[in-house]
Amino acid sequence: MQMTTEARGWLDATVRRILARHVLGDPERSGITYELMSHLHAVAEERAAAAGRTEVTREDLEAAHAKAGGDDGLAAAFVQPLAKPLVRAPLLPRAGAFLIDALLIGIGLVFIHMTLQALLLPLFGGGGVAYDAGHTFPRDATHGWFAFLPWGYHDPTMGLVGQGIIALASSAFVLGYFTWTEGSEGRSLGKRALELRVVRVDGKPMTYREGFIRNLVKVSPIFLALDALLMLVASPERRQRMSDRVAETIVVRG
């Protein structure tokens, strides 16, 4: 029996809401999604047939949902038996996930740097710092503050203002990438590849707020390295960066 458009939208939203409360691997999530939808649809279909209707409505699904004990009852019956315990991810897979993310970010940064350089060079070019032979190290000490934003692109032909804009835009891109990917589904593309996920310490999915807080140090690789070093020195057994402690998040398998 078919469902109305409103009923289908309600069912999708309800199942997503129930699953969002639990840490699940992709195979478990797919299986539980199918079981939840099938159960609610079957019960709602019986109600619709008893009423002599040929379509399942939202009211039928809501009745089936209430009969099963609401979100808690459905979670206890279908989700919790398959929910994974929280196992903190080892450091090596976390480092591998970041390397994958760094590669993807690098591709995006190349595009940002080339675009902004083309736009800003006519406005802020010609005021760049002097470089030693080989254009490796700047001789102007005023260039030093850019060391804290090494995601930026430092061109000796670009003035400090132009380089500053590029550095800030680059750092904003990196922070936005991690905040959006981890805030929306708990994992970046690198973490997805290595089957890792970031969750709140109580096991619930993280939000964009926690995603922003835990990734704020990633505006600069220097800050991230210091944060990771503090973790290794202060509490390696917890595998929790200082920024994770502030955000109250942990990285787990799954």
C-alpha cells in the first residue's frame, strides 16, 4: 500500500531522529532504517486497510508510532540491540584520517590561493616582503605573524594585506570544512574512509556547535600540533585533545 507524500516525509524524519541518538556503523544504520520503516509502515497499513483506505496517511503512521511506545520504545526494540559500544579510536587511524583530509583540503586551498591571488594582486601587489636567494625565507620580520596561519599562500610579489586576506580565507575554509562535515554527520571525509566518528562524551551525536569548538585549533597546523602534543603528554590514555575536552567530544570507531 502506498503512502501519501506527507506520510513519507514524516516517516523519513522520524526514523532519522531515532537513529541520531545512537552510535551506529553504516551497515547497522542501513539495516535498522529498513526494519524501522517496514515495521511502522506495516502497522500503519493495517490501520488504513481497516478504515477502508487505499493509502497510508501520516495519522496512520503516528498511531503506529504511538502503539510502539514512541521514539523510546522503537529505539529499545530496534536500535539498542545493535548499537555499538563507544570505543575510543587509536591515534594512528586518527592521524591517517587527518592526512586524507589534508590532501583534500590542499586541493581546495590551491583553488582558493590561485583565485584570490588573481583578484588581489592588482590591488595589493608590489608591497611584498624581500626574500633571500631561492625565495625560501622572508627577510622582513613583519612577515613573521603569517607563521601562525600557514594555510595561507605567501607570495613575495603580494603585499602584506593581500597575503593576510588569503591566509584568513584559507584558515576559514579549513575550519568550515571540518565544522560542516563533522557537525552534520560526525565525521569528515577522512574519518569516513577510516570508519571513525566524533560524538559527544555521552554518546549522542555532535552538533555544529561542538564541531566548531573542537576544530577551532585547525585554523593553524601549529595550533593543532600543540593541541595534539598536549594530549600525548597530559593524557594519552584518554585520546582526547584539549579542544575535545572543551567541546566535550571524543573520536570513536564507527
